Amino acid sequence: MPKKKTFVLRLNPDDYEALERWAADDFRSINGQLEWIINKALQDAGRKRTKKPDSD
């Protein structure tokens, strides 16, 4: 599994509570929900890098 980068994120309490509810509805942790949201946004914007195939 590739190493993940950690960082601090500040959210206002109302946004955090909304995120917490959304994550619970999707049976995810808040961290997992944020990863899913960011990944989807990157894909939708065409900014998600695709992995290059291995050259074995």
C-alpha cells in the first residue's frame, strides 16, 4: 500500500457535523469520506493522474 501524506485541515463546526453525518450515511470514517470526496472531485475535473502500466 502506498504511503499516504498527512496534513492538518481546519473546518468550521457546521461543515464538520455535515461531513460526519454524510460519512455515517455512507458507512465511512470522516477521513475515508474526505478521501472519497477529493478523489471524485479530481476525477470529475480531469485532474486525477492515472498509473502508468508496469513495463515487465
